[in-house]
Amino acid sequence: MIDVQNTMKTNCSHQPDCLKLIQRILDKEATAEEEARFLANKDHCLPCKKGHELELALRKALKSKCTTSCPSGLLDSIRSKISSILLFILLLIPLFCWFI
Amino acid sequence: MSTEIDSALALTESQARALFEKEFVPHMDAMYNFALRLTNDEDDAHDLVQDTCMRAFRFIGSFEPGTYAKAWLFRILKNNFINDYRKKSRGPSKVEFEWVEQSFAGDDDPEPAFQADLQAETVNEMLGDEITSAIQALPVDFRMIIILCDLEEFSYEEMAKILNIPIGTVRSRLHRARALLKETLANYAAKKGYKTDMLSA
């Protein structure tokens, strides 16, 4: 069995461009051709493979660590303010009609 | 109040309520999370989301069903934060000034000076508050774009509209924000004894 890791490039002369492409792929902003070309080459270039893994790990970590739910009291408070506005409008319409 | 009335008069009470429940409520968690990351304070986040919803409600009569309410709400929230809440803070950090200076240096897409040599395994092992601390340590413009893209998954075009900047600036700001986030995480990792050499890009 061939040791894939040993057949990989360990230096990538296009690393800054590859990093931008990796980010565009994960942001769903790359074309299908760009994505297919990258995925075909990824396993032959260690810096690109590691870069791809790092970007994925960062997104996963952000989603698991940086999300908070809205406190239920906040939604209740907004609903209550909206009800007050709607009630005010309901009272205002007959008054408006009476004037004209 | 008069604007709220003008707009809401275009709808019946039940229509306005139904539109609020259908178009606003599903995005409340995302809006609160965004507000909390921007303000760093639960009370300020509470007020910011409430003000945003009330401002959006003023224009609910002109909201076109089928358009992307989340992007519309995030744009109002961002403007609200910039106009009202950011002024209350003590001002931008030193790092923020440095990045602003670079932005005005005339280079539309400046490359980060280096990329931190951070490994996916290191990030996966960060089980404490390193990630949230690193996000909070970013200048607010960088924090904002990372949350919009990586947490809320807005497209570059949507982010350009929310932030009122060209798409090219979205790309370059995202790239620089991620480089700075990695650098911050690499510094945290270094303090905990991981290998973190800085490599030239």
C-alpha cells in the first residue's frame, strides 16, 4: 500500500492563493470547476490539505462556541410593545374617521 | 410613532402580527447572538434587538413577502449598532486603529503579513473559552464579518448589502479577519504550550 502522506508536496508555492480559494469554497462562493480542481489536488499537497482542515475546524468551533439563544423574556417584551402599537392604531382609526 | 402608524395602517392587525411571527421571530436567536457579539453586554444586546425589531416593524407594511427578511433585519441591526450603540462604547481599540490605517493606505486587498501556523488539531482541542475570547478580541468590523459569514452563512453579496461595502472589500476584510483570528488563537495556543511558529506567507 502506498503511503499517501509521503507522496504529498510539503511546500506549496501558491499557498496564499490556495488559502483564498479554500475560503471561497467553504463560503460557497467558488465555481464548481474551482472546487473540483481543488478537491482533486488537495490530497497531493500537505499545506493545502492542512489549510482545508484548519478552515473547517475554525468554522465548526465558531458554530459550537459562539452561538447564544435569545432570552424568552426579550421576545415577550417585543410582542408586548407591538401589541401596544397595534392597540393604539385600532383606537386611532375610529378617531380619525370621526374627524373626517 | 407616526411612521409606525403610517406603515402598519397598510396592514390589518392580524396581518401585521402574522408577518412579525413569520418573518421576524425565526431570526430572533441569530439577531440576539449577533447583537451580543457586537456589544459584549447582555443588556445592550437586549436593547439593540428590541430597537431593531421596533424599527423594522415601522416598515412592516412595505416589507415584500418572499424577500430575505434575515438580511434586511441584520442590516437594520448593524446600522442601529453603528449609529447608537457604538457611540456609547469607549471607542475602538488600538488594534482597530491599526487596521483602519491599513485600510486607508490605498491598497484594496492588502495581504496579511503572515499566516499563523495553527493546526486543525489545536483548534479541536480548544475546549475552553479561547474561541469566544479570540472573537471578542477582534476589531468590531472583523468580528462582524466573521459572524455574518461563518455563523450566519450569508453570501458575499448579502454581506456587501448588510455592511454597505463593495464585494471586493467583503473578500479582503474576511481574509484579513480570519488571518487575525488565527494569529490570536495561535497566541492563546502558544501560552498553553502548543507549537506555534509563524510562517511567512
